[in-house]
Amino acid sequence: MANYITKEGMQRLRMRMNELIAERPAIIKQVVTAREMGDLSENAEYHAARERQRHLENEYNRIKNRLDKLQVIDAANIPKDAVRFGAKV
């Protein structure tokens, strides 16, 4: 069974992916800058930057994997006589 999404929902996910892609260079720069501060084992800035980078990459991959499995449907073509995807109850 496919996972369904509206065209608007798909656009929102793609916009979020683009935001994450745009954030990547700044986070990479933060990691590099923090790494240059010295000993990484006690470098809180480095660990915080790496955590932000992991969070960004995880969210990006989660959205990408989700997009690969979604099927766009037109909510206007769904019958309104029963509760289905896109129905307002």
C-alpha cells in the first residue's frame, strides 16, 4: 500500500529539503571553525556543531526517504461520501 500525500504536502517537504540543503554550508563552516579551536575531546563548540550537522543530515535523509515512497494524489478527485484520505470530518 502506498503512502499518499497531496501536491501541497509534497511541495512543503521539498521546500524543507531545500532549506536543509541551504543550511549545510553554514553548519560545515561551524564544524571547521570549532575544529580549529584545538583539542576535540573537550571542545564543546565542536561537539555542538557536529550534533547540529547530524540532526540536519538525519532530517534530510528522513525526508528524502519519505519522498521516495510517497504517491501524490489530487484531493479534489476523492469521493466525499466516505471518510478517506483528504476528507474533512
